[in-house]
Amino acid sequence: MTEQQNENIDNDQELFEHYEITVDKGQSLIRIDKFLMDRIENSSRSKIQDAAKDGNIWVNNKPVKANYKIKPDDHIRIMMPYPQREIEVIAEDIQLDIVYEDKDVIIINKPANMVVHPAYGNYKGTLLNAMKYHLEQNDPGSAPLMVHRIDKNTSGLLLMAKHEQAQTHLSRQFYNHTINRRYLGLVWGDLDNNEGTIEGNLGRSPANRKVMTVFPKGNTGKHAVTHYKVLERFGYVTAVECQLETGRTHQIRAHMKYLGHPLFNDETYGGNRIRKGTTFSKYKQFIENAFKLCPRQALHAKTLGFEHPVSGKWMEFTSDLPEDINKVMEKWRSYAHASIQSKQNPQNF
């Protein structure tokens, strides 16, 4: 039997679909475009040929053309645009924090509380609306094309393409896990280790489809790996850097909860209440004030590195922490320092 696995591209996005197929031992020699057309549902020969033309069909880890003749035991991987429901994007004059831009790509430092793209019931005020206006005014003929997403209440660097060739090339880098993505997060608790790896399939919770949960065993969910290291310890909370090896929906948020250290003030994953410390009134007031300083999950997409889709040059960018995360970290830093100096219980501060 032929094994086939369909895996959507990572990081909240599902912009491309991916298939992996191992050819039967008794398979006759035929063109790969015909072979794939007969095995991938709702595909067409022209769509498969376009994937080959873009370098998105690999056999035994090497790109092949559409006329390649498959052989028994060949391992095939293919990436094709995932069918999307069309929603008209309305250009809006919304200020953008542009970190870098050329004729092929653009990098935005996205603020918290901004949705990346329009969806049903939410057509305006998104990053894509702002991008369409920006390109119409400054780069006519190009189009804002997504290659990944970050959550509404996660701030930081987001990469977009200006044409399909760039989008495909960048999406392939995400799929092959060659993109360097590092996030800074503030999590509850004092982690046992200075660094580690969280590995566990992620899928939607059967109890709540809006929440992702970890399935550590079996085939449920999608493979997900997060590497983390401690940057600074504040006693009851810890600043960590998370590097994504994969990038599933809510990956860092769900993985840190699974580790027992949800992100500070992450309402969806239980970080919006006191998780560590005491319930004395002064400590409780301190936490409430900290929540007001950072009224969202304390997560920032700080570093983004990739190979330029046209020049091939490696590019890497880093963004400063936003004011809300900076302020809440400084508040915890002062609290931890005072605790050490006084050697008294938290309720005395």
C-alpha cells in the first residue's frame, strides 16, 4: 500500500498543503505528474506541473521536473497552495511599522491587538488591509501575500511576500524548518532547567475547538517542537526565549501550558490568574497591576531570519520589546530584587 500524509504548512497558517508519498515496490515507471494526479484528491495535472516548475516536488530530497519517472520505493514530497475562501481585502490607510522592504518582501513589526488578515465577520482593520493600501500607494502591481501568521495578541516580526514566486520560496523555507524564529515570552513559574525542548503533537481540543492541546502519544494532531532557554528569573515568573522548530497554531502558548508554565496573562491557556506565589492581598494587587500593564499574553516575535527568495542572501532581523512587555518585566524585576534584599514574604511588599 502507498502511504500518504497530508500536512498543512505551519504557524497558524495552513497556506499550503503538503503530501508525502512512498511509492509501492511494484509500481511501474510512469511520469510523476500523472502518478500524483491519481493519488491526490481534488488535484489537477496543471496544478502539479506548476508545483514542479516552482521546485516544490522532491523525490528522495531532490527537486524533480514533472516528467520525472518514478521508481519503486521513491519518497515523494509535494507542496501546493492550499484552497482558500476568497475574501475581498479592502485597502485601508493604517500606519505600519515597516522594518524592511524591497521589491520582493516586506517585514512588519506587528503590534498586539491587530489581526493579520480579514475573515468572515472581521473585514477591516487588519494587517492585510493596511498592507494593500501601502502597496497600492508605494509599489503598484505587487500584492500582499502571506507566508505565515502570528496571533492577534502576539506582537512582533511578520514576513510577507510581494509576488507568488517569493511567497512559494519563503513558504518552502517554513516547511523545511530553515526559518529562524525566536520569541520572547514571560511565563508563570520558575522553570527547573535553564533550557529544554518541548515535543508533542498539537491539535484542537475536543472540548474547545478554539484551544490547541498537546497529544504526546499517537498520531493525533501535528508534529510540533519548541526549544526554550531561560533568559531571566523573577521568582514567580520567568523570561524565556522560544525557538520554533515547527510552527503550529498557538504552538508556544499550548506547549508552555503543557510544560506547566503558561504565558503570563494568556487568557486562553490559563495564564490570566495567579499561578504561582501567594493569595495575600498585596501580592494579588501586584499581579492585577501587572496584568493591567500587559493586558494580553506576554509573547513577542523578536527575531526572524530567512534566505531572501531572489538574492539567496541570508537576512536576519530583531525587534525591540514592546512597551507593555518591557514595563511588566521591569515591574517583576523590581519585585524580585526587593524580595531578595528584604528576605521577607511577598505580602510585605
